[in-house]
Amino acid sequence: MPQRLFIAIGLPEELRRRLGRLLPQPPAGVKPVRPEQLHLTLHFLGDIDEGAAAELAAALPEIRQPAFTIDLAGGGCFPSPRRPNVLWVGVKPSEPLHALRESVADVLGECGRPVESRSFTPHVTIARVSRRLPAGWLEAFLANAARFSAEAVPVRAVTLYASERMNHGAVHEPLGQYPLT
């Protein structure tokens, strides 16, 4: 049976709690991501059968990137403020992060897995929006998110996750963690 998989960077618990506090009173139609589910996606893989997932899990230890840190700052929404579907916190430009993403893409290619063609905008999704927002709410969120920062967040591993859609939102289950060198 296929599993919906993605490869991401897990975040420290205290940072996940801080991110969770960015939406203290979300209006109807804004579904916050539970803090324990927050992560930074490197590659979304979609539905993968068990054999391909096992091959991928066996290949991920081949990633040879040193551990590093990233800085989170600011926030925004996708696709646009006029039609927000996703609220997020951003990641400052990071050459090591892009190098890690490329290393993971190389492993995916060796396993015959296609990689996303759209440009990589590193971010942490903190909520999903399903309906029109009250006047001024998005602007207040964006102003609050603009003041958010977290420096020197450690990146010591990548994690292969399975994602299962549930009524209360997706549940992400770590299948394997792969330390950086």
C-alpha cells in the first residue's frame, strides 16, 4: 500500500512551541499546524509504494553534508495575500540549506524518484487557510510574523516522514532520521 512521503528537517521542541504561539486566536477557516507536526520540507515525494520507500530509506544515509544552522525570520502566505492558502514563517537565505536540498535531490535521482520542479522557498508552514479571513486579520498576522526571528537553529539530520490525512489535519510520522556528517 503506498504511503505519502516527504523529506524534511525537524525542528527543536522550544522553537515549535514558539511558532505555535504566532496564532493565538485564529479565526474560523485558519487551521494551525500542531506544534509537534512543524517541520521544514526539503522534498515532497507524494504516494510511494513500500518497495520504493525501502529503497529510498536505504539510500538516504548516503547524504554527505555537514551539520549547520539556519535562521528563521519573517512570515508570509502562499500563494498571495489576496488568496492565502498557507501561512508560513520564512528561512533566511542559506547556502548550506540549498546544498543539503541538492544532496537529497541527488539521492532521489539515484533512486529514480523525480524531484519537484518548482523553485525552493524554504519555509515552515504554521497554518492552512480554508476560507475568507476577517478584515485586517491577515495584515495583523503578517505584521506579527515580520517580527519573528529564531537564530542558529541546528540542522543535524534529515527525516523521512509519512503523512496521513486526517479530519483534524495531516499527521506526520517519522520513518527514519539520517544524521548529517
